[in-house]
Amino acid sequence: MTRLKDGDRGEVEAKLFAQEGAKVVIGDILEAEGKRVEAEINEGGFECLFVRLDVTNEADWLEAVEATVARFGKLDVLVNNAGIGSPRGPDGERVAIDDFTEGQWDRVMDINAKGVFLGTKCAIPEMRKAGGGSIINISSIAGIVGSTTSAYGASKGAVRIFTKSTAIQYACEGIRANSVHPGLIDTPMTASILADEEAAKPTWLDIPLASWAFPKT
């Protein structure tokens, strides 16, 4: 079970899982994009189900898990992939901590951190029934090192430590938890930053090789 992200990286993840033989459930608030990916995977001879999912809503998660088990009989892998970046100013500049609004902070934390918690919480009972499972949380290099992406970095740092706690608590039940910490990836979420040379300068300063990754099947 994975969630689409920007119709790009999550889409690639879903297709790779399907190509490796997994029966895939994808969830997103972007219904048109989700149904398109569902159709493309199924037309390729694989098995995929799309469910509408707001990762900040526990009821949505419970329905997604129920739909997964009803369709495929069990749930043994969860990819928590949903995420948004830190807010940007009118000229694409990063917003300083003292300029953040409470609402901006809460939105980043709700999607990036709370969403991972809710997905994990709702998936574990079914993984327990399945005899074990694997939880893969997409964090970021920003969750390990400091940067000017204050809210984003804080949320991804939370994902990193939450993953460790999950791994420790559920290892005895055969449920593994790991976090992945990619650097900059060229997706629609980052496109506006990369397209503006001035706005991208702080990002390039964070990357010694001045290069980034591309989602690719």
C-alpha cells in the first residue's frame, strides 16, 4: 500500500512494486490522477486498487486498510510517502522561522508526520494478522542534517525517530520499519524551485555535487 505524491514519485513507486509482483493499493486525495495510475497498472497486466485517502484523517486510513484486505486478503507492506515542502515566500524564498504562521507549521506537520503515524497505527493490526510486515517511511536528508527548511526538516526528523520507535516496538512481531532519506528529487513539488535560479541557490548550497535525482521506472 502506497500513497501517490505529486503524481510522480509515488506513481513510480507504485509501478515498481507492481512490476516486482506486488498487489498494490494506492491512495491520494487526487482522485483523477490516482484512477489514471490504477488503470495504467492494471492495463499492464498487474493488480492495483485506488482509494481516496487524506493521510491526516484516521477514518480515511481505516477505510483504506479495510479496502486493501477486502480486495487482496491481507496487508503486509506499507509505504508512507505523502509529503509537502516548507512554505515559500512570494518570490520563492524560504520562510524564516519567525515569519511562519501557526497554520503553516501545523499543515506541514499534519501531512508529513501525523500522516505517517496514522498510517502506521492503522496498518499494524492487519500486519499482525498477516504474521508480519514491512513499513517504509519516506523521510528526507533534511530529517538528518540541518537546513533552512525548518518545518519540513522538523517533520522529516520526526518521521526518522518515529520509524526507529516503531521498529523497536514491533520487531518481536515480525513487523519491520525503515525510513528512507533521499536528497532533492525532481518532482512537481520541487519544479518551481528548480526552475528559478535565484530561488534554487539555497538548495544548491546544500548539495555538494549540485545535482538531483529523477523518479524513474
